[in-house]
Amino acid sequence: MRIITILAVGLLGFVLSFSEAEDTLVKFDGGIGVDPVSNAPGPGADAATVTRNIVRGVQPAALWVIHKLKAEVKDDGRITVDGRGLVFAAGDTIGTALVLTPTGGTAASLNVFATLICENVAPFVERNTNPVPLAANGDFKIDDVLSPPPPPSSCATPVLLIRNAGSGIWFAAGIRKFDGGHRDERD
């Protein structure tokens, strides 16, 4: 009887873990900070024209980096995002997420939200979360539901952007985690 109970519990655990994985639409493990310029052709030190780093219709911010990003999107649109170290990579507040005030002080006043875009050609549908505060050290957590929800069939070429709630510009993008693939944990 004990063997049957142990087998039943093991089988139940296997089925539950399989069903949990089945309702995951996409995962992201790692992040890329924004570089506002994607191209500046020419041999000289000054470029006559530059190509802005616009991702699926979303304008870039100034230089930002992100230390760590993990996100998971479920089929029903539930999303969790854990971001660490989303900070300026240039300027007077480099290394922080602090914003300069008009009097020269600083304030941690930024809010961020996540956007999932599944389409790889226009028109792009921006599936957004509600904004959350960005800490001075660049940490944030999102636990929300995307609006509108993702498409029921698939999201074959997803892009996850972390954006400024005030202006809508993007700060960072998630690195997609493919099935069977993994990244080494590095801190």
C-alpha cells in the first residue's frame, strides 16, 4: 500500500509540474539596457545622421543598464517581473535610478511598467501592466495582468520592454528563455 501511495504522490507531482509549465506563454531570463542609438554611419567622430533604437514602435530612453531581469507570462496574461539594478548608464546620476530635480537635488520618482509585444510587424499591440515604483537602486517587482491579454494561440516572437510610466520610452528589454535552454546564474 505504501508503494502505491508513494507512486500516486509522485505521479501527482509530475502532472502538476507539467500542467504548470503548460500554461506558461513565455519566459525571460536576463535583460538588455537601452542604447538610444542603434546606428551612426560614417567614418568620422561625428555622425551626420543616427538611427534611433526604436523597438516595435517604442522610443528609447537615454543610456540605461539592468543587472538582472526575470519574467514569466502565463497564457491568461498574468505576468511576474523581477528587475534588479535598472539604472542610468550616463549623466550626473549614473549608477542610480534617481532623477535630478530642478533645484539640483535628487528624487526616486520614476515608475515603470512592462509591455509585451507579440507581433513582429506593424500594427503592434502593446500589452501593458500597471506602473510600479522604481527604487533608487533600480529594483522593481511587477505582479499583474497584461491589458489587453496576449493572443490565445501563440506569441512566437515576443518582446518584453520595461518602460517609463511618465513618457512611455523603454529602459530595458527581456532576453527570451527558450524551452530546454538555460542560462548560468550570475550575480
